[in-house]
Amino acid sequence: MWSVWTLPPDGRAARLWPKRWRTLISRTWEASLEEQDLQKQIHRSLMGLGVRHRIVLIRRFGMDGQEEETLSAVSKELGVSREQVRQLQEGALDLLRQHTELR
């Protein structure tokens, strides 16, 4: 009898797994690929924005491994008011919406 730690040498391991495990692994793999594709699309869209718009979105929404930041934190870093950061954020989101509508 084969255990989890010792698999049959003839490659029958996948057939020994219950069908629901194989299905779960397949769905997880597909979801991972879809997430990677979505991240690539987001990255491409962000690269189409100006530097300030891009920085505001990345910092405000915690993208690229960044933590989400408040309007105050972003405004201090950019040297502008919180209201200007809010306006940059709204402007960037509007540009992204227009970009996706054109597709």
C-alpha cells in the first residue's frame, strides 16, 4: 500500500488522488492563472497613467507589495494637500475607466 509519503514509481500518483482533489487543484491552478493575467492587465493600465496618478493609486490601494496608505500619508510624501491627492486618485480612476471602455 502506498502512503502520502511514498508514491508509486510508475506515475500513478495522480490517478490515486480522489477526483475532488484533482478538481480542486485544477480550479486553484486556473484561478491562479486568471489572477496573474488580471495583475498583468492592471500593470499595463497603470503604466499608461502619468507618474503622479500611478503613484497615488499604488499607494492608496496597496499595489505592488505596498501597504494601503491614507490620503494624509500620500499627501506628505508628494508634498501636496489631501484634497489634491483625492483629486489625483479620482482622475486616475476616471482615466482607467475610459481606457477600459475603449477596449
